Amino acid sequence: MAVTVASHIIAFPKAGHAADEYEDASALAAQGWPVRAAVTDGATESAFAGSWARTVATAYVNHADAMADREAWLGACRSAWAARMSQPDASLPWYAAAKAEEGAHAAFLGSSLRADGAYTAHAVGDCCLLHLHDGALHRAWPIADPAAFTHHPALLSSRPDAAMPDVQTTAGQAKPGDQLWLATDAVAAYLLRPQRAAALARTRPEEREAILRAAQANGELRNDDSTLLTLSFSADA
Amino acid sequence: MAYSAEISRTAPTAFLFLLDQSASMQDAFGGAKQKGDAAPSKARVLADTVNKLLQNLILRCAKEDGVRNYFHVGVIGYGQRVQPVVRPAPDQGATDVLIPISHLAEQPLRMEQRTKEVPDGAGGVTKRRVQTPIWFDPQAKNGTPMCQALDLAAQTVRDWIDLHPHNYPPIVLNVTDGEATDGDPLQYAQQVRSFATDDGDVLLFNIHLSESEAPAVELPDAMGELPDDEYARQLYQMSSTLPFSMRAAAEQEGYRVTLDTRGFVFNADPVALVRFLEIGTRPSTLR
């Protein structure tokens, strides 16, 4: 029996904003097992948040043991990010220096899926993992209540002196035919309303961006950067 | 009213500060840690408070590409005169009083070196020198023409709403010791609050800096919570109730709020009042 994973990524900015103002990020490493995927959500009020979000997501999928030594992983993220940033200096306007000093912040969700269907997930903040079974929402983690999202989630900070926040961890078992969806907060809050995940699961992946954009336009999906990375786990006899 | 319009560069909202610069502001601030002669004047506290509020607002809008114009900001001083105290920006779709926040960011009066306590990475704090922008120095002269100031505020928000009828409505923050000398400010406050965009009525919040050493009051929902002070009661009555979204934000920060909670602060730090306006996910360190 050959097991495979098909993936699809939807990513668009909040309405009224340009594509280059999108500050979520996603990353996927699906060349071999385990398949690793991550979504991150850069905090609106940080400067350089999009760059930090990309750094964190990429570092997770590129390092198989990222979660075994989280301090080292976060340290590597911070070093990579700092190397790309111009250092605060006297020539910067006062607000740019202050923002550089504050650093960037992002919520994070990473998941690692093995060929036998066993998966683990790690999260800081309010990005969500949705496990779909038989076309319906089987499990949502770490937030299952669509009303539980706030503007103040836990976040990973790029500041070298910021403490490592608690990383939440879970594990589960996917069966052939199941799907794992990784979503940033606005999409997750939308999908956690009754029947919405199941309804979206019935559509083809390439149809879903239009559905989510329409939901954003009519206000059902909160106006925020939106990211949904879907993994479909299947087995061929 | 919804108060749910998204705040963005294409749909900014407006903050209009009204600053009491009358002679009575020379008196000592009762809410300070220092008492007696060591207490700072109300005018000093007002200047520090508003400089900090403006810095806070600008940093919320500062991104890698500069300061985004999520807000138009105006400052009207009232004392010897009633007049705007920051310069207008021509051709910006703003009024003569309200200017895009990026312009304010670029033109502080001066920068001052201040010492700030920051985490040292080992569980303690260390002191670091930071550049702090200053837009206003303390001023305290003549009477308190608060009614005139509220009247100018009403004209200002009306003109701004004509240009931005669908946006999140303007927020007017009046910082004062409460002693109006040119009439009953309540009716002028009602005039300010009577203007509205499609998204809601103009919000008027009051920040009362008093000589009284009565305990600080933040976001009261009943007169009974106020100190025995006629100006506190009047400013409370002038203040708008918090809209739903701000109540929710206040609740998340641990404030006890009800439908009657008003945007009124007595001898307390008012930064929370501008923090409750959500423009997106915010690290808790950004205050």
C-alpha cells in the first residue's frame, strides 16, 4: 500500500490591503516522510512581521528536530531574522528605531505527519489544526471554540531577550482519506462554525480560495490575512 | 451603531485631542506618587500624557515601510487661545485640524533622551536610554474655554465626516481639570457626540486630571464610582459609553465593563482608552 499526501495552500491578505502587505506565512516540506507543514501569523502591529512569520514557518519545516530542541530552533530563527534586518542606528527615524527595538511577533502552528498516519502538532498562539475524518470536522486544536479568538494571542518574539513562550503540543492519528488543515486565526474561526469545515471539504481545493474570499467580503470571515494549508492523506492499494 | 468599520489606510479614523492649557493647570496633580510641593503640575502631567498617547498611536501604525495613515490626528489647545497646536498638512484629504499621523510622526518639537526599564533577558530589568519624541510642553495661562474648544471639535469632526462618511467615527479625547469658564460644556459635548458616520456616533472620552487625591477611577459605569467632585461628575456625563468592540477589548485586559461603561478616566493613565481601538493582532508588549 502506497500512502501519499496531496497539499494545497490558500493565502490572501485582508481586504483593502495589497498582496505584499500579507503578513501570514506558510511552509511545506513534502518530499519525504514525515511531511512537515507550518502556518504563521505575523502580528499586525509589529514591523517586519511578515518576514518574521516566513522565517519561523520555514525553519520549522526545514529542521526535522525543530521541536526536540525548541530553544535552539527559536535561537536559529532569531539569528536568521536578525541577519536580514538592518540594525537600529542613529539614521533611522525615531519610530523605526523603536519598532526595530520591539522586534516582530508571530503566532505559529507546525505539524509533522508520518507515513503511518501518526501526527504531532505544536502551537504558540491561535493558529489552528483541523483534523477532518469522513468529510467532517473530527478535531480542532488548540482552539475549538470560534468565539475564543482574541487580538492578544501568545506570540513568538524575534527579540533575543524575550522568553520562550509555552509551546502547546498534541498528537493524533490520521486514517487514509483524512485531511489535516492548518489555518491562521480568521480562517480557523470561520471554519469552526457548525458545518463550515464539512462544506468546504466537499469542494475541490482550487475552488476554496474564492469561497473564503467571498466569506471575507460578506463579513462571515473576519477581515484579516487568511491562510489555509491543507494536507490530504490517502492510501492506494 | 456598529462601530465595526475596518480601520485601514483607505478608511482611516480620526483622533482629536482637546488639551486644557488654562492657568488652573499650574496646580499640583493629585494622582501623582509625589505629594505636596514635589507633585508635578497638572499641565506637566497633561503634556507627558499626550506626548505618550501620540507616541503610542504612531508606533501602532509604524511598519517597515514607514508610518501608515490608519489615523488622522488633531490637537486643539484651549487656554489663552483655542487653536490647533499641530500644523495642518495640505492636500491630504484631511481637515485643517486633523492631519495624517505620518506627518505628526515626522515633526515632533524635539527628541529627548529618556531612561527606560527593559528586560535584561535574565528575569530582571536594565535601564536603557531611548529617544522620546516631544510634541508639547506644559502650558497654563488664562481661563478654560472648554465650550469653545468643544465647538471647534464639533466643526472639525463634522468636516471630517463629510469627507469620510463610512469610516469608523472620530474619537475626541478631552484632557482637562474640568473647570470650564465659558459656559456649560455638557451641551457642547452633546453637540460633538451628535455627529455620526454610517458606522457610529462620534465618541467623546474625557480624561480628568484633578488636584484631588481621591483614588483613581478608570472606566466607571455609574456616578457612584466617582469621587465627590462636581467636575468629575460633569465630565462623566459628557463621556460616551464604550461601543461593543471596545468593551470586549477592555474585558480582555481585565477591566470590569457593562453596557453603561463610559470612556472616562479620573487621575489615571488613559493609554488604555486608545489601546481599545483594535487595528489587528497586537503583541502584548506594544503598549
